Amino acid sequence: MKRSLVSLSALALAAGTLTTVTFTVAATAPAYGDHCDPAEQGQNQQNQQNQRSQQDQPAQDQNQDQQNQQGQDQNQQDQQNQNQEQAPPAQDAPAQDQNQQNQQDQQGQNQDQQNQLDQPADAPLAGGSLIQASPTEPPAPDESADQQQAPAQENADNGNARRRPTQAPSQSPTDAPPTDAPNDPPAETPAPTESPAPPQDDEEAECADLGPFPEDFIDIRQVPRNFQDVRTRRGGSGGVFTSRCGTNRNGHRNSDNFIVAPGVTNGAHHIHDYVGNLSTDGFSTDQSLAAAGTTCALNDRSTYFWPVLRDRTSDANANDPDGNVGTIMQARQVSLQFRGNPVSRVSPMPRFIRMITGDAKAATNGGANALAKWTCTGFTNRITTKYPLCPRGSQLVRILDFPSCWDGQNNDSANHRTHVLFPDANGACPSGTRAIPQLRMTLVYATPRTASFALDAFPEQRHNPVTDHADFANLMPDRLMRFAVDCINRNRRC
């Protein structure tokens, strides 16, 4: 009997310990960058549903135990009624006295056993009332309920080791106060999911402000074939000149933009990758750029820049006030092609001309100037404005096409757009403009195959992929520009 009590108390203590460990783990907040990882948002929703199911499970188990207990009570009542119907006539007085004496002797033996168990322990064992009933006679009604609750607890623990017991065994009047017992009633133990609830709400609100979202991503194989360059017609120019400027392995980055926000530090509120001119920052001028060095071949001192792409599974840059969290991803390839016009020859672009493509605030401005093009290697005939999820062996591709119809007079304009326009769908330039070489930036990245990456962006844009954009200022030597134009108009690849 003593061994049975020790085993039951140990089981209760183990159940209490498991409850405490589960609570501690659930209360641990995930890392800043991880909990805003879009790939985890859908998983978090599933986990919350699972947690709600686990919270409801103890109540369901308790209801089932109560139903089982009621059925057992009814069976015992039926058995007692049957025994009373089959019992012989009442015994004479000596027999009744003998039975009363036997019951008193048995109660004395039970009390002696209880006293022996209580003496060696510093505190009485929980669940001690389970041994008060004699195995040779039917238990009293209150003891029967205790015996039926204990097997229900053991069955629940055996079925799920991490589930809290539905009800602790009743304690004898000599037990210590409930606060000292290792198997306190479940109602006094906080549920594992209640304490972390406020942090989850805070995290969801924080991520809702930060972005991006699961719906900003798409499997590239779900994108229809929808892209093909316009074919060059007779009289058009189909050549390509490529300026080789590297992939920014020298780490030239800042959050400035001397075209859109000149003379301002952190004017972009997101980090740009730069190739070409080595001096580009928010305070650059035509003169400072012309005097600087370059990463490009053939002394092309032009500046090419675009917002960085980040791996969001990392907590790097976690304290950034603009919410650009994660590790900056180095482009595997950077292609800077100057292409011709499908219906006409091209003219040299002027030195110091400045251009932008796309709209860094397209998520709030609307799509009028948005020109994001995302795809994957091996799927370049499928273009999307969402972040593409590329299959194994394929890499993410950003395509950034610049306008190529110059007004013939201005190197810049108030909105940085009206001095150089895009051709129409057939490749023809608008009236009053002339075709110049069209710059196409193609950036290739080895990104995670899960929704765990994002563009740097203005905070209110929430890292929407439609905000992809790029900037360019031409500082090619005039001789190099003439060479590029000749290459393009002769339909060559240089």
C-alpha cells in the first residue's frame, strides 16, 4: 500500500513539473526578426489553432470523466439494489452485534495503517485517503468518488504525458495545506497559453506594421507565361552594350538618395546597394561624381543603385528605426545592359542625365509609376509584381527597366520623370522625344525558398514588393557613350 502511494505522488509531482516547464517555454518571446518572418505567420496561425484545441482538451476530458463516473455510480447503485433484493432475512441481534464489532475492528486497523504512514514523512502524502476503505467491504459513497477520480487521472496522464490532470485526488483531513501539496488543483495553476497571450498580440500588431505579408509571395510556377520582349523591327536597333561594374563586393551602401533627396542623410529611409561610382551619397554633385573612382570597366563613372534585399530569418539590424530588419543579401550577379529601340535607332544619352524607374512609394501612391518585375532563373517568361518563391536550383531575379525616350533638352526634371519617358507597348517613343539606349538592370540572388526575405523600403510601404525601384546617373565618358550607341545600332553585343 505504501508503494502505491509513493508512485501516485511521484506521478502527480511529475505532472506538475511538466506543467511548469510547458508554461516557461510558451512564455519565451521569439526573436525580433524571426517573429516578423512572413513564412512563420501562416504557421503561427496554425499553432494558435492547435493551442486552442489543447486548451479545450482538458475540459473535454473532465466532462468525459464525469460521464464515466456517473455511469459507474449508477452501476454500483443497481448492484446494491440487486444485493438488497437477494439478501436473506434480517439477522438476529447477536449476528448484528458481531458485524458491528467487525466493522469497528476494521476501522481501527485502517486508522493504525494511516498513522504508520504519517509518522515517517515530514508532510503527509497527497492522496492518502485512497487507502481508507477496506477491500473486504463496499466503500462509502465519498470514498467511491475518490477512487473513481484517481484512475481517471492516471488514464489521462498515460494518454498524454504533457496534459495536466483533470482533478487531483482528495486529501485526508490530516493533510498539509493545499499550497504545500505537489499536486495542487488545476484551477490554481495558470494555463500555459494565458501568460504569452499579450506578447502575441503585441507581436502581431508589430508585424502588421512591419510587413511583408504571406500574400506578398507567390510560387513562380503558379505565375502564367506572360512576358516577352518586343521584337526588333526593320529600322530598329537590336544591339546590346554591357557595362561591367561588379556586384558591390566592396560594400558601398547608404540610405541616401542624391537624386530624389539631395543634401539629406538617410533621405531614402532604406539602404541602397551601389556599383560604379565610389563616392555616391546624399551630397553627391555632378562635379564630385566626375572626380571619383569607379568599379566599372572602361572608366564608366556612372552611378547605379537600388534598394537592398534582406534575409528576414536573421535578427541583424533589429534596432533599425525604419523597420528594415535582416541580413543584407549580396547579389550573385549584376547585369547592366544598354539596349536599343525596337522601331528606331538610338541617340547618345547626355552626360549627367539622371533617371529613376519604379516607385519607392507605390504601395501608397498607387501603381501609376510602379514597374516592379520579379521572376526566377529558368522562368524569365513569367513576371510577377510579388516576391517569387523559386524552386530548388533556381534563383530570384529582379528586372529594372529604365525609361528611354529623352526630351532632348533636360538632364533632370522636378519629378525626375518627365524629361525621359517610356516607349509605348510597341517600342515607339512619344512625340517630341528621341530614343536613347535603354538601361536594364538584372539582379540575381540566392534567396530562401520560403517567404523569408524582403526589400528595404520606406516604413509606411511595409516592404511591399511592388515598391522595387532603381536610380541611375550617367557619367560615361563621351567616347564610351558613342561606342555603346554604335554597338547598339549595329545590332552587336559589346
